[in-house]
Amino acid sequence: MPDSFDTDYVNLTSPGVAHYVVVPSDSEDLPTRPRAIYVNTSGTAVLQDNDGVNASYDVSAGTILAFRPVRVLSTGTTAQLIAWY
């Protein structure tokens, strides 16, 4: 299919072009660092940042987290998350 925007520069304010279901892990980083996280199913999301700091978020389905975690931990994460990049 033709894409009129395929030559535009992709940055954090442009729409995502791919996604994947997040598989939480206490030992593995995400396969691709996302632009944002979409909450598919409500629950808790435990996200790790660049410095290895973990934070727990209570999230509702339909929420978009404007955060680019390095890892989503399995311990404590109950929400189903989709990564956008």
C-alpha cells in the first residue's frame, strides 16, 4: 500500500509504526524500547527506567503511558500492555 509519509522523519511526536505485546520479565529488557505503552487490560505495571529504578503504576484499560521503559518487570505486573514504537 502506498504511504505518503514514508519519507517523513520518525520521532517521539509522530505516530507509532509498529507494536508488540509486552512480555514482562524480571531479567530481560524489552526487545525494542517503545515510544509509549498502551494499557490493554487494567492492573499494575512495574516499569524500569534507564537508571534501573522501578516504579509501580496502577493503570486503567485504554490509558497511554508516555514513558519509554527499558524493562517491564513480571513481579508485580498484572496489566496487559502493548508497546508502541
